[in-house]
Amino acid sequence: MGLLFDKEFDEILSGQIIALIAGLISGVFLAFQTDKLLLIPAMLILIPGFLEMRGNIEGSLSSRLSSGLFLKLIKPKLENTEIIKGNIIASFVLSIIISLVLGYIAFIIEYVALGIFYPKIIVIALIAGAISNIIGIIFSVSLTFYLFKKGHDPNNMMGPSITSLGDIISILSLMFVVVFI
Amino acid sequence: MSLNHKLKKLMNVKKRELHPLIKHVHKKHNISKKTLFYVKEYCSNKNVTSVIIRESIKVLILASIISAIGGFRLESLKDKFVLILPILILFPVLNGMIGNYSIIFSSRYSTMIHEGKIVDNPFKCKELRKLLYHLMIIGVFTAVLAGIFSLVFAGLKGFDTSISSTFNVLLITMIDVILVSTVLFLVLSYVGKYIYKKKEDPNNFLIPISTSIADLLNIVTLAALTNLFFF
């Protein structure tokens, strides 16, 4: 039993507790803003993919930067080098494309399966995707460099941090766009 | 040929080619294969953005479609779903948690495959079994915590936290985590082995796809259990 509860167990547990707290914050935002957010047609089709996009795009960005840092091909500071610039631009372009794809899928499913015509969901997905990804990319790049400078392996810590913070940023940006559009 | 010249040549090698130069430079100049792979993939000025977009776009679109299928299930049950506030609060929590488990499992399992620790039946590997115990114990513990907190927050918003609804929420949370994690780990174990047999790196496929499958399974299971226990 002692062998089971080792350092590895503690590392996974602490990461999951952070994810749990962040998830609860997002869930509470969702529950307390039900009228503004969830009653919008197709919003629930959009949300799972929208929340997941952050981890998929920014998680990979952080992982690529970490590899470059360890291989000493990238310096841990924001420089105008082709690798850093290319990574940031690619992540942003991907996030815009995927936001549009998610918006279109949500619109089409809602229209075809439920007969509700609501094209505004595409605009909501696009703007909220752009806002949340700008914040998410800045956070991912800065934190990856910061952790590396402090002697940590960003690979071990960025995954739960990005997915956790990403959930909160995503829900807040969706709420922001829904309120202001 | 100088090292600089060799590296420049390597940058122009097409993505799918495992160029013999990598082996040659690695042996002659003692530069690790990982570094050379990174140089080949990302160090050519014209390449970085387009390489990343080209390699990621297909799997990201596939992940979006899988997530939207789960979302459609939620949308069709929306009227019922918004009434059970603890489940609504639990939805991003469980999605995130199970997604994290699948990422941990995928990356660790891929490393075990590369290290030759998975030979025939994946579950005969002691290290994998230990990882599964860890994930299951932590999964159930955090699920119960999440269930309790969701009930507290839902209670603050006026949800009736009677004994039966409290019991139902906790039961739904535990069944969801155990069921989804078990199915997910089983599927990923065999898919990972299959991908490795096809001479592909399981890391590149398992991680992005596992979070989408985790999302889909979680949504479908959560919706079915909510329907079963509350309506």
C-alpha cells in the first residue's frame, strides 16, 4: 500500500486538485449564468469543443516550446525569432480556424437536427475564440518560459494549468461575447 | 560536407522522410536524434507556421466533430439538464478531470510502449497496472469531492439538496468517472499498441484524440445517468 502512495501519486493528485478547483469555478459560472449562456441555441453543442480547444492548441504550443527550450534551440525569453513567432502565429491561426469550424458545426447541427436557425452562434464562436486564445497563448508562452527559467520541466506542469485556466477563460469570454453582441 | 551544410540540407527534407542524414549527423557529430528531428521540423524559416498548421489541423477538426456529437446530446437534453444544477456544475469539472487522466495515461503509456515495456497483453505490465490504480483512486476521490462542492454551490442557488438528490449526484459522479475511465483506458491501450505496430508514434495520435473521446464518453454517460436517476 505504501508503494502505491508514492511521489508519482502526489504529483497526479495535486494536478487534479488544481483542475478540480478550476473546473468548479467554470461550472459555477455556467450554473449562475444559465439564462444568459445556456439558453442560447446551439451553445451546448459549442461548449465541449470550445473548452477542449484550449488544451489541444495551447497544450501543444507549450509542449513544442518546451522541447525547443530543452534542446537549446529556443532561449527562454520573448524574442523575434522564427520558431517563437511561427509557433505563436500557427497557434492563433489554428484557434481561429477551429473556432469557425466549431461555430459552423454547432449551427448546422442545430438547424438540421433541431430546426433552429441561429447563425449568430458562428460569430459568437469566432469572437470568443479569438479573445480566449489571445489570453491563452500569452499565458502559455509566458508561463512555459517562466517555469523553464525557474528550473522546472514545463511539460509536467503546463497540461493541467492550461486546461484548468483555459476552461475559466473560455467560459468568461463566451459570457462576455454573449452579453455584448 | 560541413555540419552547417548538413543541417541546412536536413531543413529541406520533406516532413514524412526519415532522412539518413539524421543517423549520419547523430553518429558523426554526437547531436541527439531529438535535436535533429526538431531542426528538420521547425528550423527552416519558411516551415514553422505551415508545418504546425498542416500537422495539427486534421486531428483538431476530428476532435471538434467528436466534441460536437457530445454537445448535441447535451443540447437535446438541455431543458432537463439545466434543472439539475449540480450536474451542470459538474459537467466542466468531470470533462476536465477525465481529459487530464486520458492525457496522463496516453503520454505515460506511449513512453512505456517506446521503452519496450508493453509486450503482449498491456495489462500484464506492472508499471501500467500501478498507473491505473493511481488514476482510479484519485479519480474516485476527486469525483466525490467535486460532487460535494457542486451540491454546496447548487444549494446556494436554491437547488433542493435533499438526501435522495445528494445520494443521486454522488452516485452519478462516481459511476461516471469509473465507467468512462475504464472504457477509455481499455480503448487507448489497444489503439496505442495498434498505432505502434503501424510504425507511428502513439504520442502524436493518442493525446489529441483521447481528450475528445473522453469528452464524448463523459457527456453521453452523464446525460444517460442524469436521465436514469432524476427523470
